[in-house]
Amino acid sequence: MTFLLMFSIIQANQLAYINRAVTHFNVLLRIAGPVLAENQRIQYQSQFAQISSDDDYARIITELTEVCHAKNLRTPEFVVW
């Protein structure tokens, strides 16, 4: 029973982290949206759908953040907890 409880807590934390990461990507994409061409927006969505590592995620988020900062757009920080 204790193992099942611990497993459930860990699983819930993992899901919460993933949801926050996806939400952060979507927020950045919406912020950058007005300065991106439609094909660029689709490209970022495609790259996000193909993420296979944390490095892939970090690269996409860094690129979107740089696009926003180049246009003086404010971006939120991704805070895990």
C-alpha cells in the first residue's frame, strides 16, 4: 500500500511538471505569435511535437524566448514549483 501511494505521488508530480512545461511553451508561442510568420509558428509546433529529450525542449524554449526578447516582449520564467 505504501509503495502504491509513493508511486502515485511521484506520478502526479511528473504529470504536473509536464503540464507546466507544455503550458510554458504555449504561452511563449502565443506571446511570439504576432511577430512570427505562420510557417514559423507551425515549425515551432512541429518541433515541439517531436521533442525526445530535455535538450530539445530547452532549445525550443530558448529560441522562442530570444524571439520575444528581440521584439521587447515580456516572457514569464518557467518555475518548476
